[in-house]
Amino acid sequence: MSQKTIVGIVAAIALIAGIIASVYVSPPGDISAVGDRPEYMQVYPAPRALSDFTLTQHTGAPFTVENLKQHWTLAFIGYTYCPDICPVTMSALAGIYPELKEMEGNAPIQVVFISVDPNRDSIERLSEYIGFFNSEFIAVTGEHAQLFPMVRSMGMMYAISESTDNPNYLVDHSGSVVVINPQGNVVGRFKPEVKAGQLSISDVDQIKADMPAIIDGSY
């Protein structure tokens, strides 16, 4: 059995485990709009600690949980060769980012793109890619040994389900925008809307509407 076949099997197992974990281990619950509570974000029953990780930013600097602290983070996992959901989501986040920056709370908001395709997404490519959207956005990646447990602890998943011998291979990944609090814990997510004939992406108008209530310090 080739190494690439083994990687594919491991990725598939991780994808299945991620689905089980996200649905049964820490299922998010819908919150209705009550007072100044979020209306759209699905909130985890309790803030979820991330696994220990060391990734690399598009600048070449290391990226750990310390880079998440003292910020509210909107995190999205994907890859630069993604043909649709990734660029559309990142572009949409860039569109609302000026308004997010103006929101007053206990910590500023940052946007982090987590590439789960380190085979193709070099630091140089990540730097060019993230620059298309906003120079203040952060792009990170790392070895799968770091990425797998981190992404799963976020309640997300990804898998490379075809041979990487094909230069145009696709990566299956969650499409939610994850919210991480200033303590570095995951508190919830904005799930993509599923509409017939349309891309399933998170609604950034919902993110913009909910963030004032989220950053008031309650989560």
C-alpha cells in the first residue's frame, strides 16, 4: 500500500471522526434572539479548548494559540486552490471587515484563513492569496499532524479524498466560519446556508448582525 493511499485512508477516517465529534460530542445549539444575544450563531454548549498547535503564518512567523488571545477571531478552513467556497467566503468577509473593525467590544476582531492543503499552499502562495482579500487578514498552515487535531477541536473537518498525483485534486472541508473568543476557545460557528442551485456559504450579513452581541464579553 502506497504512502499516498495511506494518507487518503487516514484523511477519510479523520473526516468521519470529525463528523461524529461535531454532531455528538459537542453539538452546537441554536440560540434565538433574546435581548442582545446572537440570533444566528450556533453556540457550543461550553467554550471548547483547541488542541495544542504550532502553525506558520503567511509572513513566515509562527502561529499558536497565543495569536488568538486578546482577539475575537473569525476562522475559516480551506485551501487556495479551492474553486468556489473559499474565495467567495473570504471575499464576503473582506466586504464586512471595515464594519467589524469599528465594533466596540472587549477585544478587536481578526480574520484567520487556515489552509489544510500544505502540500500546495506554500508560505509564498498563502501570502499572495490572502493579499487578494485584505492585507490585515492572517493565513496559516502547517503539517497535517498539527492541522488535523486543531481542526477537529474546532468542531470542523477536512479530508483529501483523492490521489495527490492529480495536481488539481480537491480537498473536502467544512464551510462554517468559526468564532474563537479572546481566551483562545471556540464558542460557536456560523453554518453555511443550503439553497438549491447556490453555493453553500456562511451568510456574512448574519455574522455582521451577531458580532456586537458576541463581543460584549458574554462568551
